[in-house]
Amino acid sequence: MVGRHSLTGPRDPDPAFQESLLSCGVVTALTTACRALSQSDLPGAGIELKGFLTAIVDHMSLFPSVWLPQSLRAGLLDILFTSRHRKIVNRTLINLVKHVIFPATVSHSVLAQLQTSLSQVRDRDAKAIFRHTGLLTLWMNLIEVVESRFRILAEYHTGMLTAARASDDLECAKIRPKSELKRCSGCLAAYYCSGTCQANDWMRGGHRKTCDGLSLRREEFSHPSSRDRSFLRLVHHEWMTRREEIAQQHLLSEQIHPSEVLCTVLDFTAGIEVGPLDSSVRSRFEFDIDRVMRSGGRMELQLLKVMDSRQSRMWPFLL
């Protein structure tokens, strides 16, 4: 049976179980079946296709950075352009583009495979094939976004785009390429330009109190892969072209919330929002908020909001 529980089991699936399914080739098998059904004239093929396609979209939304690249390699985009049963599956195709592919374009693994997969359908006339205005609009918006991120991907691969961050010792706070900083061996989350900076932050900067907590949080953010997390840090720079808009929002928020620590949320599914953090989010990022308050205005907290496992997830970055 093809269905949510037949493949994933619990509502919050175990990543190890997901990896086991991947190693068995379940994503490739489902995608291949959908490709065959999308080209079939047999009676009932459209209904079968809708069931299979709905299942694969549903399951890929759990871990898109893991499942989607494998489905793309198996010819997922070909289903978009060749289905003989477009009226039956059109809503499912819209969900695929809108809720799976689009949000996943902040992932290095997805973008790298999407670059190859898109080249195989570039010569096809989306306007003539899709017909449905909603799907066509989504597709054109997707192409515009991924073209921008392909440029970031190219710079990332050539080393032109290097992640920079400040030393976590606020008395130093030197900004260096991340590769030139050394990180704490305890929490693997704090970075320093020298042993002196690390010792100073441990003795006077408060790291002694936060090291264990940062280590636990690092485990929480262990998914997706380290490469995808690294690339996510770099993707935010495309939003820096809107710094004037962000600054205006900051000024307005400071007037409304003069005593609050403000945060810029870069929502890759909606837009930019500047304002104070609610209590639930504040408790999750107390270490970052504390550093911003102690920085005397030298640091700003940014949260990147992306879709992960069917829900939005925030990743903290200090600038």
C-alpha cells in the first residue's frame, strides 16, 4: 500500500529509518513508477498516478534536503512536463512545486541536483505544457529564485563566497573568515581567533556558563547536513540587497518596542520581518540574545526561517 504510514511509520519519523528507506531505493522506485504512469494510456493510470505522486510529495516534505535530490535524479521534473493526466494531478503538481521544491532551494544538496535536472527540461515550453496559470506562475517564480541561488552556489564552489563571523569573545570580536577561526572543542559552536580570546571568553565572557547548553543545541540542529547548514549561512547574503528596507523596519520597531531586543527574521517562504521575539522563540535563543545585549549594539541577531519536516524552522545567525 502506498501511504504516509506505510512508508514513514510515526508522524515524527526517525532520521535513521529515513536513511534506511533511502538506501533501499524507495524514493527512486516511487519516482520511476510515477514517470511510467504519467506516460501511460492504460485505464485508471491517472488515478494510480495521483495516489503515487501524492505519496511521494507527502513523504519528501518530511526531509526534502535528503529525499528530494534522489527523486530529482530519478526524473521528478520529467513528470511535471510529460504527464498525460494533467487534469487529475494538477493540484498535486502545484503542491510539489510550492511546498516541496520551492522551500528546499535553500539547501545545497537540492540546488546542486536541481541545476543538473533543470538542464534536462530547459528546452520544453512550460507555458504550452502546463496550461494551468497557477502552476505556470509558480514554475516561473521558482526559476527566477533558483537562478539567483545558482550564482551563490557557483561562488560557494569556487571559494569566492566565504563565510565570515566574529570571534565569540566580545572584547575581541574580530571578524575573520570562518576557516581562520578555531572553535571550542567542548560545544563546537563558539569560535575564537586565538587561545587568548578563548580563555578570556571562558573567564570573563560567560562561555563557562553557556558551553554545555550550546553543545545540546548543536545536537538539536544536527539535521540537515553540515554542508547544507554552511550553505544556509551564505544564502542570507542575497537578502542584504534589501538592507535599506530592513533598516526602515528596525527604526519603526524601535519606536514601537523601545526596550526590546529586536531580531530580523528572514523567512524564505514569506519575506522579512523585524521585531521582538516572542517568549517561546526567546527561550530557544537565549545565548544569542545575551550576546547581542552584551555587544553594546555591535551585533544583530538574524533568524533564517525555512521549511523543514513539514514545519517552519529557525536557524540563528549573529552578525
